[in-house]
Amino acid sequence: MLRFLVLIYFLLYTVLVIGQGTDEADRLKVGVVLSGGGAKGMAHIGTLKVIEEAGIQIDYIGGTSMGSVVSALYAAGYSAVELDSIFRVVDFSGLIQDNLPRSAKTFYEKEDSERYALTLPFDKFKVSVPQAFSGGQNVYNELVRLLYHVKDVRDFSQLPIPFVCIATNVETGKEVLLDSGYLPQVVMASAALPSLFEPANIDDQILIDGGVVNNYPIDEVKAMGADVIIGSDVQHGLSNKEDLSSATEILQQVNNYRTVAAMKDKSVRTDIYIKPDIGDFSLIDFQAYQQIVEKGEEAARGHFGELKKLSRFQNSKRNAVQPVAIQDTLIVNRLIITGDVENYTRGYVKGKLRFDLGKKITFKKLQQGISNLAATDNFKTIRYKLLHNGIGEDLVLPLNETSEKTFLRLGAHYDDLYKSAALINLTRKNFLMRDDVSSFDFILGDNIRYNFQYYVDKGSYWSFGFNSRLNDFEYEIDFGLIRSNFEVPQGLNVNSINLSVTDITNQIYGQTVLREEFAFTLGMEHKFLKYSTRTLGALADEGVVSTLRMEDGRTLFEKSNFYSAYGKLQLDTYDDRYFPTKGLYFNGDFHFYLLSSDFNGNFKEFSIAKARMGAAIPLVRNLSLNVETEGGFKLGTSNVTSFDFALGGFGNDLINNFVPFLGYDFLSLPGNSYVKAYGRLDFEFARHNHLLFAANYSNVDDDIFRTGEWFTNPDFSGYGVGYGWESFIGPVQVIYSWTPEGKTSNLFFSIGYWF
């Protein structure tokens, strides 16, 4: 009956219009309302496709939350087909989680982000939780790019299609109508789902998702001048207890208390009410994009007859829509920093942005610079603006420092060398001065360790830092390694030995960075190195090894302080530290040992040079190849062997010149020089699950570069097959490795981030 009355109204209205002429001002005006609903809001795209197909001219559009995102893009000139093309290739998981690329982080920040499983604000000995799961920086970056062509439109009634959306003032709980401002910022405010995205600050109002108070702004779109309302409603009704199985579902239920009741009236007042059947999808089912869009299209087709009649009654051909040309380049000729910035200098900010003012740059480079700033975690989500100034663009950065300066971080790890370990970290920003960060790791477990870092980040200028680290472990190794490296009596009936390694390293250094991927470091280092064993203790008591020195019942092979100058050259564009699928890697290190306390009385000046380089190459979908080569050698005639290379084992952070090598146990292959080639196939057969196939080959001995042996067929080889899982505490890896030379095999385990 309602539809019949509406159609009669359309008919009478059309007769009047025909009788008075077809002036555009008298044309029947159509408004579209798109509700919020998270991932379910993708159904709006399917609905808009059908509305376009019916030939309807949309005069006004508005929405809330995800509905505001879709309607804002549509109001800016994108067609439904263009929106489908845009959203189809979006990595929603990466956008929502603010997974900033490794390329956005300095080497210090890369290490920092790949060590801890959990980070919590820690102030006045109280642990708190962040405002939200995500700041929404990646989402905002994409909105700025996609809406760049309408960046100077402040009054949303001047958009290609007049637009309005709704947000909620979190202080007062009142509805906020948003019909003007900077469009990307406004859309983010309307879509700031509590606990998922940080609140937005507009005109000194703290705003969150408009769906809290008005998830279907029909009255607001009617007030714009719409005569007829088409509504697409993807809201979920109240769920029963069986369906309330996750935090997002419970949050949605709370939001729906008010909106479900309101929709009883609003749906009746909607002239063409489209309700897609998406009850089987949740707020975060973005991976089901195609199915959700199809549901929206299917629901709209159920009203296609009404839509076609409305198109005829509207008495107007749908305006031809020109495809939106998404901007690839821009010129930023002025940087304006606003907001509350006390502890970070303008030079620090410019250094992080890493592009020159007044020169043409790509949007990708702009987004990279913003990501560099965001990756520091020193600022709240950066709602920057691009404003035309006649020549180029003003980049307005409203930087507001995060109030959290102290953090408690936790991690856990197990491997076959260090065994079990639990990490407790305390990080403090602005500890002594602006632009600095200090961090202290205390590691408990089978081997107690610590790692202290202090770093002053000056961006592209020279930065400087101080590191202090204690490493300690024990491991059963072949006695031949000790016999070949240290002067021990011959004829001892010992096959293996329990070797204890204690390493205390202190470094002071300066570092300059090109972009975030390339770094050059110069520094000074003090290292206390102690090698000892308890295996020979009984023999020493019997006088068999009286030539060796003892301490607390242990036999000492080395106990010296070493002082050196060093330089490092690093390039790291790997997209992941543990399972890289693309990118390049280089790490060159040169240490010149100048002084020593000379425990063994054999010190002369010497140098150690080593380098590792590699590439990760995607082959086909979910299959990548990682190839690397590395080598090192000793320069000088010193008889000190404590820094010789020792190959064997599996891992990422082996200290000094211990080098992982599949097929052999840790510290199995010694020499003062080596070369190594490594290759690994990585098949990600399911998300975050990897099947690994690896092989490595090496020559290692004394002076192989002088004798030419480094270029001969490899003396040692090893192979491995394994499984890797990207878990919440870090990578879990199980590797079975073997070598054909000694017909031996090893099973290596690694759980959690290496530290």
C-alpha cells in the first residue's frame, strides 16, 4: 500500500512538472542514505551500481561510518564501478592495522618493532591501554590521495554531489552534523569506530563514529532538499547470546541498542528501502568483499522496477560521469607545522619526511614521508592537509605529541642456543633531550642478558647513540674448535667441550640515514670477551692441563678487553625480517682492533671485515625466493683467534662472528675467513603460514682468500626443510637440516622474536 501511494505521488508530481516545464530547479530531487556497518558497508557499492544502471540522477548523498566513506567518494565524482575497482585491490587488513612498511622505519625502529610481542603505555608505574587498536593513519593516507581532486572544496554542497555525514561528540554524546571542512578528516571522524580507530579532533571537538547516535541520516539528507529517499541499510539487528562471541560483535550490539529502535521509523520513511541480506558477515569481514558487494547488488535488483519508475518520474537523464583521474604527483612548496610539538625539532620532522620542498613528488613519496613520522610513535595519528596556495601545495601538519612517553614491553623466545628467555623492556622517550629515546631490555631465562640503547634521532642529519649489551650462553661443541683456536695441550682424551661465552659490548656511534633504508655508521667499541669451560676442570685438578688458567673451577681460554673503531654500511628494503618476499639487503662491517688487555699475550693490531648481501624475489603468487651471499676475512698478523668465524646452527642474532649454517650444529666450522651462499624458497600456503626449503654452501678456513680456496667448489653444504608461522609473539620456525658430508642432521626450533 505504501509503495502504491508513493508511486501515485510520483505520478501527480510528474504531471505538475510537465505542465510547468522541465526546468532543472523543478526536477524531482533524489537523495541517497548509506548506513554504517563496517565491512558490511561494502554492499553499498553493489547498491549504487544498480541505482546507476536504473538511470537515476542522485542529487544528494549522505552516510555514517562506512556509509560516509562510500558516500564521500561517490560525492567526489567516483562512479560505482570506479569504487568497485578501488576497493577490490585494497589490503583492508593492512590499512586497518596500520601496518606501516619496514621502509618507513629507521634501523633503530626496525629492531624495536621486531623484538617485542606486546607494548603498553607505562606512566607513574601504572600500565594503561591505548585509545584504540589503530590510529587509522593508512586509511587517512588513502583518503587524502583519493579525494585530492576536491581538496579545496570546503563547503560539501559544492561537491559534484552535495554530501553530508554524521559523527558523535564523545564528550557530550551528541550528534554532530558534518557538511563542511577538510573532506578526508571529516570522513575519518564519521568512521572512527570506538576502540578500533582513534577519535578525531575537529574544531576542538573529540569525535567518534556517528553510528553511536545516528547510523542512518535520513532527516539530514531530506533537509538538504531531497524529495525522494533511497536508502541502503546494512545495519545488523540485535544479536542473540550465541552470536556475541567477539569484542567487535559485543561493541556492535551496544551501538545497535539505539539505532535498531530508530530504524523502525526511518525505514518506513524511506521511499525505496534496500536491505541487503548480510547477516552472515561481521563488521570486519573485509576479506569477503566480493560476496558482500554481490549481496548489495542482489538486494537492489529486488527494487529495480521501483528504481526504473523513479528514473522516469525524475524526468531527467542521468548526467554523464567523467572518470576521476587519480592524481599521481604533486608539488609541496611549503611546510606548515601546527599543533603541540615541544620535544621534536623542525629539522627532525623535515628529516623524516625526506623530500625536498618545491619539487615534484609522487603521492607514494608523500605517504612514505608521513609513514616515516607515524612509525616513530611520537605523534598521534597525523591528520595532515594539502591546501592549494596558487603555485603548489601547502602541507599542513597538525602534529600533536603522544602523551605516553614511557612504555612497558614484553617478549618471549626460545631457540637452541640461548634456550628459553623472557624479555621485560622499559622504553622512555625524551629521556635526556629532544628527539631521543632510551630503552633497556632485561632478559630472564636460561641465560641472563641485558641490552641498553640510547639514540638521538636527527632524521637525515647525523644522529648518534650509545649501546651496552651483555650476552651469555653455554653450548656443547666439538673440542677441535678450541684446539684449533687456542693453545691447549695435545693428547687430551676429550671429544666435546662445554663452552661458555660471555660478551659485554659498549658502543658509541654516529649514524646518517638516506631515506629509512640506507645507513652509514661510524663508532668506537669496547668489548669484554670471555671464553671458558667447566669440562676441563677435573683435568686441571689432576695437573693435566696446568698450562691453562683457571677461575672459579673453570678453564679460561680468553678473558680480554678489546678496543676498536668500526664502520658499517647498511641497506635494508626487505618487506619482512623473517619471511621476506621482496627487497634488497646489504650489511657491511669493518672493525679495526687497536688495543687489548691481552689475556693470552698474543695481541697485535688487526681488522675484521665482513659483508652480507641478498635479495628477495617474488616468483608467483605466494611463492618467493630469498638468495644471499656473505663472507668475511681477517687482516693482520695477530694470533688473536677470539674473533674468528664459526659457522653452524640456525638463527637471526648470533653475536660476534658466529654465522648460521644449516646442516651443522652451532660453532662447528671455524676459520679466520669464509664465504657462504644461501637460498630459500618460501611458500605461504595459508595466511601467515610458510613452507620453507633452504640450502647453503660454504668454504671456511684460515686465509682462504690468500690461498684462493674461497673460489673453489664448496667444502661444506647443508639443506633444510621447515615450517614457519607468523604468530602474535613473533615467528615460530621449525627447521630440519642435514648435510651429505658427515651424514648428520639437526632439528632447530625458534619461537618468538629474536633478541
